Amino acid sequence: MSRVNSSGLTPVFFILNGVPGLEAAHIWISLPFCFMYIIAVVGNCGLIYLISHEEALHQPMYYFLALLSFTDVTLCTTTIPNMLCIFWFNLKEIDFNACLAQMFFVHMLTGMESGVLMLMALDRYVAICYPLHYATILTSSVIAKAGLVTFLRGVMLIIPFTFLTKRLPYCRGNCIPHTYCDHMSVAKVSCGNFKVNAIYGLMVALLIGVFDICCISVSYTMILRAVVSLSSTDARHKAFSTCTSHICAIVMTYVPAFFTFFTHRFGGHTIPHHIHIIVANLYLLLPPTINPIVYGVKTKQIREGVIKFLLGDKVVFTQDN
């Protein structure tokens, strides 16, 4: 089970052990994850379809939401089917290069998700603070360029992960105590010095996560100042209501993300490993599952679009931003 190539340092494949210590409960653990994955795929694909086909939803806010949905459904699809194969069929082997590819896409897409949330915060800032110039500032060209820059940022910062991980010697074994190929989980299997991996991972977390959170915080500070200055209570309520879905998405994304990040580096001996693995999976699956539900419930135009699609009746769309 620990075959290596001719160099003796690189394994032919890794063994993903799932949730160590809870092997007997793998089937039961898989059921809620499978249910959430189905909701995530149906919900996000439904949102993308609705936004692309309903002309009333062809606005910057919904374009960013479609980009978030695409990122979310792609992110959970890179890990959950493989995890279910481990739990249901005991298919634990993953090719070395396939593991590196999965690691790249997981971290690149999580970085892109963070970037899209930042873009959505900036969108709400422009919509509330500069409503008369909203359409002229956030043009289709600006939206496309912002999405491309967010994608390229993730690709350029995450590509070094694969090279840093591939250079490590794996003479100590090839068993990864995880359900997918996470950067630090793979690096810790190595018998070499992975200090550079840990430092670079911390730098990327600062460049992506902290930068995005700072931009989101500044955006909402400016939004709060603008909303408080409104004289009408109804206007204040409407302005706040357009932000609630996005705030929920931010909380569901960053809370488990920071828990996973910091426990990997600083809490490895105080938090049970199976808790860390389960939260790491929820970190990838919870936002894609909840986001379509939250936006569907809180956003009037999306609710009306769903009703129109289901009932086939004409629904009068109202401006919601």
C-alpha cells in the first residue's frame, strides 16, 4: 500500500483515510453530506439558469451571484463525490498527480469564492452609496474584468502549492488522514521539511483572506454610514435588507474557513482530529448548500423568478436593489 516510483521519494498514489476514528460511522456521516451536496448542485445550477434566462435579473448584483454559484458548485464537486466513494465503496486510493490537481482546485476555488464575496460587498457599496451611478460604474465590461482578475489571482497564488508539495520526499508513507487532498494534510505526510509550505500557506491566507475581509469591512462601514444618514425608515430598512443575504454568505464562508485554517496550524493537539476533518468538509459544502436557499428566500426578484419558472405565470418583477 505504500508503493513509490523509481526515485523512492514520490508515491504512486495516496490513501485518503476518510475520518480517522469514525470509520464505523462513515455511512451515517455520508448521508447528510450527500443530501447537502444534492441541494448545493440543484440550488446553484438553478440559480445560474434563472439568472441567465430572466432578463430582469441581468444586473451586476445577480451576475456576481451567478459567479458565486458557479464557484460554489465547482468547489464542492471537486471533493464531495470522492469523499462519498471513500465512505460508500472504500475507494481510498488517489493518484499522486490527481491529488495535487484536487489540492490546487480546492484552494484556488476557495480563494476565488472569497474574492467574489468581496466583489459582492463592493457591489452593495456602489448600489447604496452611489445609486444614480450604479449602472454606469458596474458595466458588463467592469464585471467581466473583475471576475477575471479574481480568477487569475487565485490561480497565480495557488500554483506554487503544487510545486512546493511535489518537491517534498514521501519516504514515510502515503496515508493522508483526510477525505480530500488539503495542502497541509498532504505536506504533513512528508518526511521532509515542509516549513516553506506552511509559511507560504500563511502568506496566501493573508493576501487573499485578510485582504478580502478588510475590503468587505470597509465597504460595509461605508454602507452603514450611508444608511444611517437616510431620513426615511423605510429606505434604511430596504438598504439593510439588500445586504442581509450577503452578510449570511460571508459568515457561513469565513467562520468555518478560519476554524479550519487556525486549527491546522495552532490547534492540532487540542481539537480532536475527526472534528477538524468534519468541519473542513463543512467549510467546502455548507456555503454552496445554504447560499441558494438564503438568496432565494431573502431576494424578492429571485423568489418571483422561481415562482414564474414553477408556475409558468407572468410575474411582475420589482426592483430589489
